[in-house]
Amino acid sequence: PPVTELVKTRAEAQITLGRNRELLSEQIKIAAAKGAKIIITSEMSVVGYPDIPELPSDEDNFQTREQVAPWTEPIPGTTTKYFGSLAKSLGVYLQIGLIEESETKFYNVAVAIGPEGKILAKHRKVSLFHLEEVYYTPGTSGTTYKTPAGIIGMMICADVYDYSVLAQYRGNTDALALSTSWAEQNTGWTWFKAAARQTGATMLASNQPYFPDSGVVDSRGKVQSHIRQTTEGIAYGYLPLKATSSNTNSASPKK
């Protein structure tokens, strides 16, 4: 999504959330038409990040709980219903980034939705970054779900260098699905490749379009695809089939 304007009401936020859902759906349909079966979107992909003029672009983020509040929603909710319908119509797995509100707490979340349109897993960001600790509650563990390509481990941004998260995925996941917002001045590509090698899993990294470095890295750290420039785009990669259709639609989430 493009940068987001700060708003004060939930009604104002809904306008932008609706726009971003439509923009994401356009890209998802393109990816699916070209054969993609597991599609990962960036961190907070439905929300975007605010443009705060007094801050350098690399530091643009929400500053207070009050700024975050209009953008939150329950899970399941409007966004998961929207992308559940899309995933079912296309027959794909989707990972979508949003802000969850649960029992007055806010979470930076990635949600995995299966080709039947149902939520398979929900990952709450474990490793909060700087001001996020002011308004988000951290998750407590990694999260996985099953696909025909095996077990997918979910990560959000700084989780990629959190050894407590990496340790949970080492040796028991086939791919890591990373939704991130990694700044231009501090490339994340080295970290993405390192996490792939450390866990023995293929890395599927999706960054915000105004930052560089999205792509696919195999378990040896070899690059399958890499979008370096700051632009919209879709990076494609390959995962071998690991399971039969009879046992791939159930989730193994850790919350």
C-alpha cells in the first residue's frame, strides 16, 4: 500500500483500509494468474505506514496508542472475511498483515488464510521494534501452518533476527513466510538469507513497496528472486511439494 495519512476516527481509517484491500487484491490476482499458490504480503499490508513530515522516511511509524487505535480490528473481522473470499475464489494460500485488537490490547499480526477461505493461523509479532513497544503487545512464540509445500513458519520483520523465534523453526519448517517493513538505509537482505540458512528453510520475504528487498531465498541462502528497487512488484520462487491433498488443509498454529 502507499503511505497512510494519520486519522482520528475509525470511519476515516476504513476508507484507507478498503482502498488497500483492493490494491492488494489486484496484485494477488496477478500472482495467482501466473501460478502462485502461496502469496505473502508485507507487514501491516492492509494498513500501511504513516507519512510523518517531521520524521525521516526510515522512521515513519505510529508514535502513540491513540494513533494506532483507528486502524485496529478483530480477527476474524472485515479484512479476514474479505481475503477469505478472495483466497477461496483463487484457490490460494494468503498471508495478510494487519493490526489486531483483542481485549483492549493491540497486536501487529500476520494472518494465514487457506484456499477454502478459512483462517489457518495467526502470528503476533514477537520481536517489537523501538516505539512499537509503546502500543503493541508482543506475541509469545512462532506460528506454523500446513500447505502442499510443507510447513510454513510465520514471521514479522524483526522476528527474522530473534533467535528465540528462529530456534522454534529450525529443522521443522519447510519455508519461512516473512511479512516485513525493512528500511532502505538498513537492507534486510543479509538477514533474510541468514535466517534461511540457520533454519534450513526457504525464505519468502515480502517488504513494503517504499523500501527495497523482497524475494525468495532457498535453504542454502541461494537467491531465487530479489526485488531490490523501491517499487511495487511480485517476486516468485519455487517450493517442492511435500504432502498430499488429504492432510494439507489443517493448521498447526502456536499462538
